[in-house]
Amino acid sequence: MFLMKKVITYGTFDLFHIGHRNILERAKALGDHLIVAVTSENFDLERGKLNVQDSLLKRIENVRQSGLADEIIVEEYLGQKVNDILKYGVDVFVIGSDWTGQFDYLKKYCEVVYLERTKDISSTQLRNEGHIFRIGIITDRKDDAAIVSESKFVSGLDTVGVYTTDGAGAIEPSGQIKTVPGGSDFAEKYELSKIYESPVALIEDTEIVFVHTAIPDRYLYAKQVLQHGRHLILDFPVANRSQMADLYEIASAGGLSIRVRVPLAYLRTFHQLVWLLHSGVIGDVQRIAYSVPDADNAADGAAIILFAANRLSGGAKIEPVESDKEGMTITGTAGRIVIPGKWQSMSYFRVESADMDAPKHYSFNIEGSGFRYLLSVMLSAIKENRPESGMFTPDEALTVIEKLEKAGMLS
Ligand code: C2G
């Protein structure tokens, strides 16, 4: 008797592209019957996939038109995969290598296969498809600050390559940028298709550039990015106020977007907190005690603290104080707000006020490091040709840098 081998694969399949086609083809080749599960809009919201542009119907239609699916179903909730595998008698579960390891728990039920994802999908895009923006990384570090994993959760972005100095020192004593050829395992680690030989080669081949380097090198790279008409994501801060002001000026003249990498500024929880404080829920803010946030260096960490304190106290002159207790506590004249754990990626806080019978709890589902929310806002702003969104304003950036300079943290 012929036993049909059933294969299942999952995805959003937004802006259907060559990477999607490739995985469906290879999944189909692993068996006799291919089931493709397309995520529902609600499920994508729940799992933190942002910026999905095509409707569920359109995404299903694109999968159907590929001619590769024998059956199409909708994925609607977390935990559905196990249920589907049992219900349809699935033999093989297939997913791209960006998910390696994450679905090993399904091995109890069927074979699990991770197929190498297709690199550089944006280069093969047809003109009339929804546009996929190309991101490049300029770095002297071994880590990518999670931009690769986070950008995968923002539909319409493709992180294609890296220029890395491998920590060899990026700037000549004359102030010129050194060109240090790649030779890094960075691209392999993050599955990037391209290693660029110079910063300019990377800049010219991409549309958004992430400058992820030591503080003294940030400005020169960032300036090159903007001068070439590309949008910029920048580790924060730069070395002084005039550098930052200069970058904003070039960006504004060129209609370009600058986002400094402070994901906290993009979290819904943080906005709700600011709004509650400003509406006086704990009276006037008197004290902000914080635990030191994770950051690449002391100045980057201090920049996050100063930004947060400035917003939370509504610009009042409150010096935040370091505490050895994990989290943040904001004390006001009529109560306090407690954010336990890592406050820089806050998904929860508690309001305790004299007027309340019991504390009030606020929580929002924040996925990942929060970087994806910044990327999503940036992408929408670029597409709609809108300038700064108010999430982290140039004025705030300049104020923070000024304070760091005064504290001697940037020299
Ligand atoms: N893919 C790929 N190459 C790319 C992009 C995507 O091989 N350049 C693969 C992904 O690894 C995934 C499939 O195409 O296996 C669908 O990708 P997405 O639409 O981005 O969906 P994803 O967010 O990966 O959803 O339950 C949902 C699944 O967990 C995966």
C-alpha cells in the first residue's frame, strides 16, 4: 500500500518572494503532500510579527498561485503546530534556518527539518512587488545587537550584509575612515550574504545602514551614510553634541531618517507609563531609582537612563539614582510606580497610590529586545515620507549628549 509522506511548513508569506518560493519547493521535494500553514493577522500580532502588508486572503492566494501547496491551512494560535501535526498525520515539519533549534520540541511528533534560508531576497525582487528594504551593518563588534533576528519580525526588511573592521580600529589618526577588508565570521554567524570591502560599498548597496561601533567612530560612519542619501540607525550616543546636531542637519536636508538605538523609546509600555505619570497618577515625580541597564558601554547605558528620566519626570530636573535592586521605582508625592526586572525592555509595571484600594497592574506583550518596534516605526515613516515620529526627538538626543558631556562620560 502506498503511504503518503506528509510535509508541513509555516509562515506569514507577506510580499511573496523568492525565499518563500524556494522553501516551498524544497519542502515539497521532501514528501508527497505539502501542507502550507499561513499565519492569521491575529496570530502575527500575538507573536510580535510587525508591519505585515498583505491581507491573509492575499497571502493565501500567493501561496496557492505558487502551485506548490497541496493543502493550505491557517495558523491561528500559539501551540497549533503540535495539534496540526497530529490532526493531519504529518511526517516532516519544515522551517527556515533562521528558526534553527526553536522547533526541536516537535521532534517528539515528527521529523523536523531546518532548510537554509535564502539570502539577499531583495536583490531579486520584481519592481511591482511591495518593496523590501535592504539593511547593511557597519560594525567593529562581534555581535549584531540583535538586528538580524529582530528585523525578521518586521516584514519588508532584509538584512543583507556587513562591513566589519573586526575590531581592528576603524578611524585613522587623521580622522579618515580606514578600509579594513572583512575576513570576519560575522556574516556566517548571522547568515548574511555579503561581506563588503569598504563602508562605501555597503552604503551604496543598501537603503538603511546600522552603525554599530565604538563611540569615537560612530559619527564619521553615520555622516557617510547620510551623505550618500541612506537612512541611518545609530548606536547612541556619538562623541559630542555638535556631531549629533550635524547629523540631524544633514538628514533633514536630505529628507532622511535617523533613529538612535534606544528601543525603550518605542515600547507601548513606556508610553503608557509616561502618559500616566503626566496625568498625575502618583502626584509630582520626586525620585527615580534604577538598576544599571545592559548596554555596550557605560555611556550607552547612561544615555538610556538619562532619556528615560527626562521623559518620566516631564523634563523636571530630577537626577536619577542608581539602586542595587533590579528594576526601576518612580516615587511621587502621592504614590509610586514599580517596574520589576529589566526596565529598559519593560513589559509590565505596577502603580501604587494612596487613592487606590489595591495596586493597579499594566502589562503589554513585548517580544524580543524591543528593537523590532523601532524598526517597524522607522520603516513606516520612511515609506510615508514622514520625518521624526516624536518617539525620540532630536532635542532629546541633544539634551542627553549634553548631560553626558558635562558628566565627562564622553571624553
Ligand atoms: N524564508 C527563507 N528565506 C528568506 C525568508 C524566509 O527561507 N529569505 C523562510 C522562513 O524561514 C520560513 C518561511 O520562509 O520558513 C516563511 O517566512 P515568513 O513568511 O517570514 O514567516 P516566519 O515569520 O518565518 O514564520 O508560525 C510561523 C512560522 O514560525 C514562521
